[in-house]
Amino acid sequence: MPSGAAAWTAARREAYANDQGAPNSLIAVSGSSNRSKADKDPADWLPVPADRCTYTADWVADKLRWNLTADAAERDALTRLAETCPAATVTYEQVP
């Protein structure tokens, strides 16, 4: 379950799991990549270096879009990643 979602209703959890309202909410990846990532956040898993800036921006956008929290390790990892991606832009539309 995403951080900050413990009090969500079943309907909101379903909406999050099936979010197609943002272009980067659901991204198709290979089975091996999906298994490698599992439920890890950026503190514990990262894609190949060429994809890290996009991944970081998309991760932050999803957190902001759904008003989710990040623990200290996740925040530290995202901060380090953002420092290596000065051209990355985070865009999102808040989910009500």
C-alpha cells in the first residue's frame, strides 16, 4: 500500500491502482523489471541510469497527485536523484 494510504476507502485504493488520469501513472514494463522492482520505493530500487530522471519525476508527480507521504529514506533518495536531474520537470494534476 502506498505511504499515506492506510485510511483510504476501498474505492480510492481501486482508483489509485487503476489510475489512467495521468500519462505516466501506469507504465508498461517487462516482467523481469516488474519483478525486480516489486513494491520497492526509490530508496531500494532504481531503473537503469538512462531512465532515472524520468522515473524520479514520475514518482514525485504520483506522490503529489495522490497526496502521499514519503519516509525519510525515500525522501533522501528522491533528493539525491533530483540533484542529478536539473532539467527534470514534475507535472501533475491533484486527484480530489
